[in-house]
Amino acid sequence: MQAGVAGVKKWTSQLKTRCVKKFFDDHFIIWHLTIDESKDKKHLENPGVYQFREKFAGANQGLPSWLIFNSKGQLLADSQIRLFQTRQLKRLVLARFLSLTLPGLFSC
């Protein structure tokens, strides 16, 4: 579990770097959910978080993980690199994401 916590902290800190912060702030709403806490910290977990993970990511999904929903609440992609529409959408999402992020990442 410790590796999962370290991964979440690293991922969260990377979202705040100047290279990508504006992109994520402009295009995404980020919600942090707390799950898989130790027994003495279970009170920190979000209500319903296990049902949420089971529904959208699967019970065995590791940490860190992410989900991308559209404005209608439909799941589009997840950290398992599954895209949930058509191949065309898959190409469009990946192409748009890369076109917006890669130039900024390499200019840091």
C-alpha cells in the first residue's frame, strides 16, 4: 500500500507543476477521493468511494488511478487506458490531449 500512497503524492504534485497546471485547471475538474486507508484512518475515506471504484474502475484497481468523464457524466477513459466510446473518439481524445500537453511539457 505504501507504494500506492507514494504514487498518488507524486502524481498530485506533478499536476501542480507549471508545465501542466494551467492545462489541467483549464480543461478538467479534479476530485480527489480517499480510499484504502488503514483501519485507524478509515474515517478519512469518502462516503461511497468503494461503490464508486467498483462501478467505474473495478474493485482491484490500484493507486493512483484516474477517470475522465464528459460534461454529461459519461465515463470516457480511465487509468487502465481503456476508452469507452469509439475508436474515432479514442484517436481524437489522445490526439487532442497530446497536442495540448506535449509542447508545454517539453518547454519546461
